[in-house]
Amino acid sequence: MVSQNLKISKNKAKDIIDQKRVFVNKKVIWIASYNLEPNDLVEIAPPKEKCKQYDIIYEDENFIVVSKGPEFIVNNSTDSLENILRKKFGNSIKAIHRIDKDTTGLVLFAKNLEVFYKMKEKWNTVEKTYYCISLNEAKFKFKEIDYPIDNKKAISTVILISKNNGLSLFKIRTFTGRKHQIRIHLKLIGFPILGDYVYGPSKTNLIINRQMLHAYKIQFNYDNRNILLVSPIPEDMQKIIKENGL
């Protein structure tokens, strides 16, 4: 169906489906063999905006801090951000933490293993701030979530910035670094992130092909130096914020 309507190969059509760009009746479709019914509404989201994949926003003798775009893996992949930085700065570069492939924003890299292990030990003291757009309008101004992930302690705080049109704009701090922590915690309290089709519903009124989550700020102390770094909210999130009056 996709290949016929767009006049492209079946392999290219599968790529579009894999990119979460095909929606039937506002519901994202994951499988190429999906059978359409009469009067089904089929929509294909545009490709994710072509943006620069990353910007190095800070570098010193210990760290490289990068603001990354969507669809970019931090490490454990041949085309990861870590490997790209290693080609430029040397094989000692190592990611101190990770954010999801489709999450935008700040990632901190150590220039050597000594710095890496020091920062891993004190990671929970690093101030990490995120912005996200979630489904549903929150009635609270502030909420603390203390709920374990993979049987490990996980704490997040959520501040409501604005709400409108069935959406909420949140500012979030994490005090632990569990995998998918923000996405899981927001689902738990009934506010899954817009575009998160793993922890949120597969059907929404907006056609979004990535979760609207951005790693906005990192602040920490290292060798008696206070380091504070900020990555502005990306254009795709700003567009949704503006269009929905958030």
C-alpha cells in the first residue's frame, strides 16, 4: 500500500514504516503486512527534520559535552556519537551517560577513564534537567516520583510549565540514572510523553514520529569548578509548543 501510493520500492516503504511515519486512523502502524479496511484514514508523517546531528558545546581537558539531534545513538553502535568523537579526539573518549536515540539534547563524554569513573561515582549529584511534552493536562504544579526501575531506586521531580489542548509541558529533574526513567515515570502518573509509542498509546491526535523529550541542562562540580551547560529546546518541540499554546 505504501509502496504503491508513493511509487517507491517495498524496501523503502518498509523503512518509512520502521521510522514510525505511517498512521492508520491516527494510530502508528508497525508492520508492513497490516490489512486496511474500507474508509481507513492513512497518513504518512514527513521525515524527521534534517538537522545537524550534533554540536560540541563545551570542551576542556576532561570533558566533551555534545548537544545531539534525534535519530542518533550515543554509544554501542559503529555509527554512534561516541565512535564519531573517538575518530576526532582519540579512542579514550567514553560516554558517561546515555539518552535515547530519539531524545535530543546534552550528552557528557569523558576524555579518559579516570574522569569517566570519577563521574560515574558522583553521577547522582549531577543536576540533570529535561523538558518534555506529555499527553493529558496536569492538575498538579509539582510532583515527586519515587518508583523503582529494574529493582533499583529511581527518583524524578516534575514541574508543570503550562497545559493546553490536551497536552502538558513539563520541566523534569532526575536524581538517578535509570534506563527510560522519565518515560516510565511519566507513564506511571498518567502523562506519557507525546510521540512515545513504547510507553504511551499507539494512537494520538497529533502525528509525531519521535518522543518529545529534550535533555536541556547539565550542571556539576569537578575539581572545584562549577560547570553549567544548556541546550535550547529544538525546533520540532518549539513548533508543537507554539501551535498548541503551551
